[in-house]
Amino acid sequence: MRAMLTMLGIIIGVSAVIAMVSIGQGAQASVQAQIQSIGTNLLFVSAGAQNVGGVRSGTGDTGTNTLTVEDLDAIKREVPSVSMVTPAVNARSQLVSGNMNWNTSVQGVSEQYPEVRKWTVQNGSFFTDADVRTAARVIVVGQTIADNLFPGSDPVGQTLRVANLPFTVVGVMARKGQDQQGRDQDDIAFSPYTTVQKKVLGSPRLQIGYASAISQDATYTAQQQITDLLRQRHKLTAAEPDDFSVRNMTDIAEAANATNNTMTILLACIASVSLLVGGIGIM
């Protein structure tokens, strides 16, 4: 019995070490792949700010009205290290096609969204600047929505009802698959942010903006320049905290890696205890 328990302890310890290395390396590779697919020079500008564990992150709260389209226009106009900016407004809505319906996220963005987020359109096209200016009822759907609402047919040119209003499908995004948290990135639809504000949400509030730095090396410079500009525009004194948040992909990756490291440490503890028990048994 003693020999069996000793062997079991060593087996568990060795297995935990192998799992620790595999999970750690796999998680880091997944984070890096996710960043590369999104863009290493991407910045997130969020309305409101929140301190979690010493790390500041945007709340994106619909009740927080501290970020405006004018702020993002100013970033595009006055921050030399930023090449593109797009607003983003999130809504949850039931999409209806014939006798089928699908509850999903409808994100209001500008015509520059695919380029900023490095996400291509597979079929059809993205909407235009004219669609944004006129708040046109046009929509671009992810592959999951296309598969479920238009099985076996081309969605482009067909009509979807969003918030009981008819929208014309103008494009289908290329498939992305799941993100690191297992969420389906293709279960989403895009419409002009002006359309979502006026016809879906009925609110002018803006939750987040995506900014693209001119290069990866310019990311931290762009982050600081955006912060300085928004503090000036929001008339914040030196003693007042930011009422917004600016994050870059490196910060987000470090937070994700910190979570993965916690799991790795836990497995290391299990491995150490198991190997210690096995060693005592041998002695």
C-alpha cells in the first residue's frame, strides 16, 4: 500500500508539472495569437474609469457619458501618432429574418472599423461614410449570424429586422472563431454608430473608441498623447483623476498573462506537494 501511494504521489506530481508547462505555454501562445489578430498597435479609449487590483480599466458603462464623438474627432485631428479612430456603441437586440430570430450584440461603429480592428469582410462590403452620416439602416453580420439566419443562402441584399426596423444586409465578416475566453467572435453584427444611437438605443452616449497608432513603437506615445488631450478637453485639474480610460494591447496581454500565471503557480504547488509526498514515501 505504501509503495502504491508513493507511486501515485509521484505520478500526480509529474503530471502536474507537465500540465503546468503545457498550460502556461499554451495560454501565452493563445494571448499572443489573439493580439496579433487584433493588432499590436490598437488602443481602447473608454468612457469612465475603474481601478481593479491597481489596474485602471474602462467601464464602458452606458450610464457614463464622459466620452463623445467630438473627443474621438479631436484625437483623429490632433494626435499625430494616431492614424485612425472609430467610435463604438454596443446594443443587444433580437435580429429577425422571416420566421427565424437570433439574439446578439449589435455594435455601432464607423466605416473605418475593419481596418482599425484588422478584420476583413468576406462577402459583400462594409458600410460607407455616407451610411454613417445619414444613419442608414444597413448591417454587416458575423458568420454565426449568417449561418443561423440565412442557412444555405447569401445574406447580402436580404433584409433583417433590428428593433422592429428593417435593415439591409450589405456584408458578411470573415470568420474569426472563439477568443481566449471561449466567446464566439462571429456572433456579432455591425451597423453605423449613428444608426445604433438613434434607431436602436435612442441615446447619443458613446461607450468606447478604437484608435490605431501609426506603428507598434508609437503605441505608448499615442496612449499618453490621447490621455493629455482628453484631460485638457474634459477640463480636469491635476488633482482630479481621469474620467476615461486609455489601454493598449500590451496592458491587456499582461493582465491575461497574470491570470494564466496564477493557474501555473497553483499547479506548481500541487506538483510540489505530490512530489514531496512521493519522496517521503521513498525515504
